[in-house]
Amino acid sequence: MTKNLCFSQRLAHDYFGILPEEVWQIIIKDLPDLKAQLHRIIDDLK
């Protein structure tokens, strides 16, 4: 999760320095894990 937070800071403060390929890699590699974690958290709250 820290990696995503660091990226969000870069995105907010260095928008034009972000490469589209970097964004795509995050979507492909990290988003599925984040989605699974969020589903587990939601399930635990039920």
C-alpha cells in the first residue's frame, strides 16, 4: 500500500513527470491485489 501512496503523491505534485507506461504497470500489477484487499476488508465488516 505504501507504494500506492507514494505514487499518489507523485501524481498530485509531479503530474507531468508521470509516464503513461508507469501508470499502466500499476494498473496491471497492483490494482488486482488492492481490489482483493478491499474485498477482504468489506467482508470482515459484514
